Amino acid sequence: MSEKKSSPRPTLILVRHAHTDMAGRFCGQIDPPLSPEGLTQLPELNDRLRNYSLSHIFSSDLQRARQTAESIASRRKLPVHLLASLREIAFGSWEGLNWAQVVAHDRDYAQRWLDLYPSIPAPGGEELEHFRERIQNAVNEIALRSRGGCAVVVTHAGVIRTLTGNLTRDGNTGDFKCDYGSCFEVLRDQQRWTLLHEIGSGSAAHETPLVISN
């Protein structure tokens, strides 16, 4: 039997929720449940986390994340701490639409959004700087509440991409793959977070600091 990983230094496991039927659509703060496919992904996700001694489980309060977190928590007999600050970015009037529907509704704004991305939000949506500040504050709160432990953070692709985008000088997240149910280990050492690797991917560790202030 393999020895469970201990966490002498604070560790976060960033987890994207499992699959929903909104794939291919703008799904920010609308609240679909996991799809049947997503429910079938949960055992494999739990298996990838089996060697981690978890101290806390935090989750976005949207049900696709909450259902994923509850599956992890049920194996560990841990409570799930829900944080609205871990929600996906809000897409305003584009929520639930695919790109063809967005273009059909307002072609000019859709093109402007593409040209200026990420500088302007979707109509009625959340500004990127507000989103970044919100999720940084969420991670700071989690770090304080789970100091010295290993915490799972179940959230959304945009949240994970934005956090890991801080690993690059330009903040570019375009090439960062974040599939449904993917998990990323992040380690804290002397005021810096370091993205180590994707759990279960077999990929090499990254040793670039992700700086998140307390």
C-alpha cells in the first residue's frame, strides 16, 4: 500500500468540477448540475486523490462544483466549505448561449469582444479585474483557514486558468489545458505558491512561482 502524502507546507489541490451538459456554451454563474457523464467521472477523480491526506475541502457554491466536492468529501468524512467567491466569471446576457447564438444576437459586440479580449466583459458580465481580485481574495482566505494543511478547492475552469495564468509573465492562459475533473497541485513556500503538476497526468512538475499575497 502506498504511503499517503503529508503536507508539511500548505498545499492546495485545484479541481475543476466534473462534466455538465453546458459544454460549448457560456456557463459562468448559471447553475446546471453535473451531467450523467460528469457523475461517471467522479470515481476516477477520487481515485487520483487517494494518496493525499486532505485537511479541508472548499468549493464554489454552484451545484456543479458542490456535487463534485461532496463526492470527494464523502470519501473523507470532511465537511464542504462553500465560497461564492470561487464562482466562475459571470457572462451576463451571454449565459447559456453558444458562440453562434452570441453572434446572431449582436455581431458587432461579439467581434469587439474577440478583438479586445480580455479587456471587455460580456454584456452585463463581470469585469476581468474584479474577477481576478475576487479569486485572489478567495485563495488568500483559504490559505489562512487551512494553514499547514492540504486543501482541495473545487472550482471552475476560468478560476483555475486565471490563477495559473499568474505563472507566466504576460498572464496568458490560452494554452493551459483544464479539462472537466482535472486536478492541479499547488504548494506554498515563503509567501509564494508554486504550481507543481497536474495530478494523474504524468506530466513533469513546473517550478515557477505563483505569487499570491496574504
